[in-house]
Amino acid sequence: MPSRFLLTPLAALCLAAALPAAAEPGSAVVVAQLGPTSPGFRMDVKRGETGAPEATAVGAMPIERRAAAASSAEWRSAASHPSTKKDEPEHKSDEHAPAGAKSAKAAPATSAASGSPMDQLREKLAARLGATPSPNGHFAMQVSNRGESGENVVTSVRPSAAAVAHARRKHAAASAVAGDANMDIAANAGQSLLPTHWDYEGSAGPEAWGQLRPEYSKCANGQRQSPIDIRGGIAVDLEPIRFDYRPSAFSVIDNGHTVQVNVEPGNAITITGRRYELVQFHFHRPSEERINGRQYDMVAHLVHKDSEGRLAVVAVLLDRGSAQAIVQAVWNNLPLEKGDEVRAGTRIDLAQLLPEDKRYYTYMGSLTTPPCSEGVLWMVMKQPVPISPEQVAIFSRLYPMNARPIQQADGRLIKESN
């Protein structure tokens, strides 16, 4: 069951701007109230596609019930489960739709131009998260901790159902006055704010990533992008990677782009005097990296982050051969539905996923998925690890191909262990 609790507006704003990197499954409804007669603010916090926390700002509580509910538990339940009274038409559930936007009468505080304390709070929240409302002042935004970096990003901003209804009413009124049948405001209301979907093929494939959102621009114009074809490396005595992996509890989630494994804290690597904590690991088929032009059956990316937010990714190439124990432990806990997270009843030791030969290639690159952030330290293990054809086939049923194409090396220095 979702948990519900009251927060001050400032606390709700802080929560939206800095969601934690991990949370228990399920959802929580966060409600902030400015006063018995002022608008209320509701926010759903839940698991997103990657299993990390995700919030949706959903607007004001209907004014008819604010005063009566202000000092009672009804305030909390009403914010999450609005009633369908005679003067409040029934509204189908939409995780992105404002809770208070059930009718024009029920949502007088949703205009960004009204200047009310609640509107100011919404505007501050939108600005803090890098989002903007639609022209009529209605907006819904989704903040999630997702992707390879594990950082909080605005993953979708779109007009709410109330925004479209408002646009239709505005269109009808304008048409009645001006007699202009071509003023289809509803058709254009916030279309540029529709949720962004990226993929590995088609119109939302890698070639289009940089145009899908401003935050993804590095995917198109970055100078240090990954993956690359690793060749021409300088052979030197590279510092060994110090792996501090131990048997740990884990959970598995199919996030819609890959199979991702979240491991409990305590696993880390140390390189160049920095300690990077393991955030998660996931898989690509075929391998995104190539070694002197050769591409492998799969690759596992182990994503780490240091205390200053810098990222380091260890890539373990997977080549067809015998079965791999860690891979099988992950496959044994695959969720039945995308977005679901399965907590395994066993533990895994990621040291068993590493090759015996710990020599590696290293270069500076980027995330291989949107937003394609650069400044990522890559360490690609030179020796591949075997994986059975049956294990490859299992992943192929979910993701036949989820590898970003090779990017230009652009003269980057590549070093490799002697």
C-alpha cells in the first residue's frame, strides 16, 4: 500500500530536486499544504523504469475540500484518491495528471499567471527541475533516477489531461467569438512537451537521440562518446584495478532498455587513488565495444560512481562458451513484467564475473545511453568471460539488439595493460 505523509512545501520541493538513489519498492504520496485555505501540492514518489525513485508533480487539491480536510486524515487520502462528487466529474487515473484538475471549477489554482503561493511553488519546482509549464499553466513532470549514471533527471514533461481540456474550452470560446474554425488549440497544446521515448532502432533510434531532448544533445555533438572500436592503444604498465567485491543481496529489473541488476552497497573499485562505489550493472547484446574490429556476443557494464559524482565503468566482454554462474543467477530472477523489480533470495559475488586476467584497456568516454554524458572513465577488460549459447538466447528473447553503434575515437588516447 502507498504510504502518505505531510511535508512542508519546502520539504516537498527539496524531495523532488534531490530524490534518493535508492528506495523501497512501492510508492509514497507526498502532500504539502501552505495553510487551511491555500492550495495543496501532491506528489507521487514511486519506482520508475529502472527501479529507482520517480516523482510526478500533480497539482493542487480541489478548493472545495481543502478547508474541511486541512486538519484531518481526509486531506491525505483525498489528495491521493479524489472523490467523484456531483460537482466534480469523474476523472480516469493518469499518473501524470494533476490531482486537482478534474474540472475547470475544481482547479482554479492551476494558472501560472495567478501568482498564488502554490503557483509560485510550482514555478520554482519546474525551474529547479529544468522543466516549463504548457502555455495554459498546466504541467506534469516526472523525475526519475535512471540510466547508467544513476543521477536524477527529468525524464518526461507533458501536458496534463486538464491542460488539453482547458485548451479545448479556450478553442471553443475563441471560435465562438472569432468564427475561426482553424483555431485548433487543443491539437497544439503542449505537443512539444510529450514524454520522450528513445530506442535502438526506428525514429527514436541512436541517430535521433540528440534531437529528442535538449538534455540529450551530447548524443549528437559530443566529442568523447562511447562505445568505440578499441585499437592502437599504447601498451604501458597500467595500475591494477583494485576490486572490492563481496557476496551481496541483489535485485533484477527489466527497465525497457536492458536487464539491470541493483546490488546492495559495499561493492567498489579503487583506481588512480579514487574509490568508486558500484551503482548497478547491466547487459548489452552484442557487445557495444569492439577490440580491433571484433564484436563479442554480449557485454556486462559495471557502473561505479565516486563521492564527487564521477563515473567509472568496467566492461566485461562475454564470449560464447560455457555457462556463466553470475549471468545465470540474474536470469533465474528475471521479472515477468517490464518495470517490475525482483528481489533475489540468494546473494551474488561479482568477483565471479571477472576474468582471471585483470589487464584492461582504458580511455575517457561517455554513457552509451541518453543523455550520453561525457567524462566517464572506461576500463574494458582484455580477456573475455565465457557465456553459454543458451544464456545468450535468453537475453536475445528480451533484447535481440540493444547496442549503440560505434562512435568516433576522435584522436583519444587509449592505453592498455602490458
